[in-house]
Amino acid sequence: MEKRDIAEIVEELESLGVKLTVTPKLDGSLRLNCWRTMSSWQHAARVKKILAEHVESSPSRAAEIAEFVSQRPITSVAAGPREPK
């Protein structure tokens, strides 16, 4: 699958309220974690369909998505901007 296609899948999931993270496993492979935010519930059917098509039914595609997500720069939502003292 092309990198552009993978990026589109990731962008669509994130626009629907799904946060994707990756956890390295001991065997060197990557585990794809799909976190559903509160806003994802209004798009639950679409999210379920995308995950079924691209992650659950195809372990190789899930591995490609995990690799793509692992190469993105890390952004921290919890840190937020700091206020001047």
C-alpha cells in the first residue's frame, strides 16, 4: 500500500476522533493502538468500518499503518502551551 493511502486512512481516523499510537514489542514488531476519544462515538459506524477494512482484516496493512504512525513526530496534547510567569 502506498504511503499516501496510509496517510489518508490515518488522517480520516483522526478526523473522526481516533488517536493512533504505537507500542514496540519485544520481537521488534509494532503494536498499533487505537484510542477512541469522546468525539469518535458520533462516528462509531464509520470508525468501525475503517478499522475492520484496514486493520482487523489485514495484519500486513495494520503493520504498515503502525510503521507510518511510528515515524511521525511526537506531539503531546497533555503538555499544552505554557503561560509566561
